[in-house]
Amino acid sequence: MALRSTHIDRIRDGSFDTLIVGGGINGAVTAASLAGRGASVALIDRGDFANFTSQASSNLVWGGFKYLENYELWLVFKLCQSRNRLMRSYRANIKQIPFYAPLDEKGPYPPWFAAFGALGYWFIGLFGTRRPRLLSREQIEQEEPAINTATVAGGIEYRDGILIDNDARFVFSFVRSAIEAGAAAANYVELVSAVRHRDRWIARLRDVDTGEEFLTTARSIVNAAGPFVDETNRGWGMTTDHRIVYSKGIHLVVPRLTTKRHDQVLAFYDDTERLFYVIPMGRRSVIGTTDTRVDTPFTEVTSDDVDFLLEQINARMDLDTPLTTDDVIAERCGVRPLVVKTGGGDQTDVDWTKLSRKHAIETDHRERVVTIFGGKLTDCLNVGEEVAAEIEAIGIPLEKDLHNWYGEPANATRKEFFRQARLMKLDRLRSKPELEPLSDRLWRRYGRRAFAMLDAIRSEPAMAEDIMGSADYIRIELHEAARSEMVTKLEDFMRRRSKIELVVSDRDIENSAGLREVAEILFGADDADRRLAEYFGGDDRVPDAVRDGPHPSEATKNAADTLVSPR
């Protein structure tokens, strides 16, 4: 909490070049881009960073193969280039993954035609991935026996990218980059009002956690409020050429469904001839997504949603036992903010199923407001660069873009980390089957910050122990999260900085004695009880196993002091 308090102090009565409203992928990447080019930046979100649309993606980094159906070739080309750039810049965090698509005899496309499309997709992507394959029915049966091939004519395999961790953590990596470049950032800070006075915006902000209100000023504002951009602009009396319509999508997290290859995405056409996927997430599979027209950004998973996905997947996979609602470990639900032109009639006139995830950026030069409409994770670097160009165009000078505001540390730094990890035999401290080496995980998640974590483990080996068992998070990661990841509520860590809530059942979380230590590390002994009660919905609902769990030892507290002090 010290990091957040420090940044709120900087924002309070501060004076900035740009105030960014919204801490999803658009706001986070904009903050990193502007701060990396020398602008003074304040980034706020009324919830946690990535707490809305940006935490409900498919975790895929892709060029939009399905957009070929609508002949959006230029969009596919741009998205493929964005995908390629992200995969080059985040080699430890984004990996190339096969999309394995069995095609039904009565499906919309025969295998030979789909293979022709996959080959075109590969060409459009300038060969940024391995080449596609045309699959026979026999190949599919041999390579993934879990697929029901009773009516399959053949299939294709093409490649895109996937985030190894989760989308919300990737978003926070840009927040960290912005902070390291000098930006002030705070979650749970709400924009109450903003008025233009002479050449500056005066914004009244509220700390959602404490209720305190305070002022800050900025020469410009970036509206990166995602599904709420229209509402935010209306509050300022602004009109725009674009607006947002909403499409709801859900995912279900279930036990792993594949039996032979666990490093590929299975792609199927559902009964409405819309693509849906089975996406690997460690020892789990993620089924989705759906596409439902809604009129509000506030959505939830319904029983009809769950029944539809389970029916579709049970019909397309040869499972020992059909999936039921009892197999659902977690649900993900969010809206896609889709961009349409203002003045195109009521939202009911829009065929949202044909709308792509392209973004639009509008600038009011007189008021110095930049609005970001739509977009997706794959295209985030382009958004950051385009907004920076707009900020320059309204008269705020920026330094030359050295492209150092994104990406992982240099290869020489990576090699030195793995050399140190090897010498201290770090990976021998882990004995669980099917888990990646600890050195790989620490480097991917923390980069340069992982060096100090090695020092802490050398000082106290207990720092490399799991705290919550099946959650697979070691003690030093909790201390690092408390220090540098602005965790304000327990949900921030459980759902967004980590993906524990997505892969661990509610029952296992409620029976985890280690959750008590997690709360004390993150919030301190004095505030742990309040945050646990907040997480479980009341003090009387905190499970006994959690309430009576162990407290952090003095040895691990002392070892945590080896971590670098927060900014």
C-alpha cells in the first residue's frame, strides 16, 4: 500500500502534461508511451488496473484470422504486424501457439478452403509464425484423441500468440513501465469532475478506498475509459464522431480437456457458425467465447451462457464424462467495446456480429482531449504510439521515441539472471510435476526485479516455498507484489496480478490456511483482517481455515528487506 500512497501524494495538487482516465490496456499503454517520451503523466482508474474489459480477454495475441471472412485484409495485416512485434518484444511472456481446427462435414468451410485461408493469413502476416498445415481426419484422431471426429472432414492448423500468464498482469506491466519512467499512477481513484480553466484542466478526484477528495491539474486529458468513454465524454459536454456498442463474451475455466497435446488452442465452429476455442491455461482449459448483444457494460454469466458452451464443447470433444456445471472452476465475463460511427441510428441498427475489434482515436484540439474508442490487447503498441502523436499535435512536446517504453530487458540481462539462478540451483527448490522451472517464471513475471528476489531466497530459502499449495505462488512473490504491484484489495492479487481465482476452485481457496499469510504480507498484520472480510463478503464469512492460518515468520520478513525500496 505504500506505493499507492506515494503516488496519490504525487497526484494530489499535482500539475501534469496529461491526465489519463482509465487503467485498462489502452490507458496503461498510453501512460507508458507518454512517460517514456518525457511527458509528465498521471494515470487513474476508479477500480483496479485492468479490472473491467482488460481482465476478460481470451489471453490471445492474434491477427484476427476470422476477420478474413469479412475481407478486412488491411486490418488483419495491421493486427498481424502488431502480433509479430509483441512476440518479438515479449519473448518470455508471449509464445507462438498452434490453433488446431477440426472442420465438420456440414460446416461453413471445407478443409481445403480453410487451408487456403490459413495460407493467406500466413502470407498477410509476413510469415511471422510457422507455416499452416492441412489436416486429415486421421491426423486429427492421432494427434488429439480428445476431439470427436465422427462428423469431421479434416482440419487446419495455423499459429498465433498467447499470453503465458494472464491479460491483467500484462496490462500491469505497462503501468510498471510508466511508473519506472516517472509517471504517477493510482488505482481506486475516481474522476469526480473535470473543468477547463484557461489552458488547463482542473480535475476533482476521489480515493475510492478512503473517500478523500482532492484536486489535480493537467494540460490535456486522455479518455481511455474503455466501455465508459461515451459516458465520460458526455460528462464533459463533448461530442464525438464515434461511439461504443457492447457485445458480451464469456469464458468457462474447466479441468484440462486435451489428452495428448496441451500446448495448442482447439478451434471449433459452434451451432451458429461462430468460432469458439479451447485455450490452455496451465493445468486448466478455457472454453469460449460467446457473442451476445447487450446494452450495458455491466454483465454477468447466465445459466443459458453456461449451458450453451457446455453443450457445444460436449458435442465436439470425446470426453470420458461430459462436462457439467460442477466442472466449472471459474467464469470470465466482459464486454467488447465495439466502435461505430455516431449518427448511424440507434444501437439496435448495428449488426455487432460483423464488427471487428479495430480502434479509433479522436482529438479535440481546442479542449486538448484525446479519446480512445475500442481496441484490443494485440493492437496496444499502436494505440500508445498513435495517442502520443495526437498529444504532440495539440502542442505538448515529447522526446524522440526510442521504443524503450515496452518490451523485456536485454538478452544479456536475461542471461545473467539465469546464470545466477543456475549457480544457486534455484529450480531444484521446486518438486511439483508439470510446473515450469521457477527461474523461467520469475524472469517472465518480474524481469530485472527478479534479481533482488534471488537475493531474498539466498538469504532465506523459505522465500521459495509455496504459500497456498495449489495456487503455485511462492512467498517472495507475495512480498514483491506488496512492494511494487499496488495491490489494494485482496481480489487485485487473486484475480489480476495472479490468476489464482481462475485456476483454483473456490473450495480450495476457502480451505487454504496460507491465505492468511498472503493477506498479512500484502496489507500488514493490522489491515489483514479487514481485507479478508472484504474479500469474502463479511467478517463472519471468512473461513476458519483462513482466519486461523499461519502468520509470516520474522525470518521471511527480514529476507524481504533485501528487495529494493519502492518508488
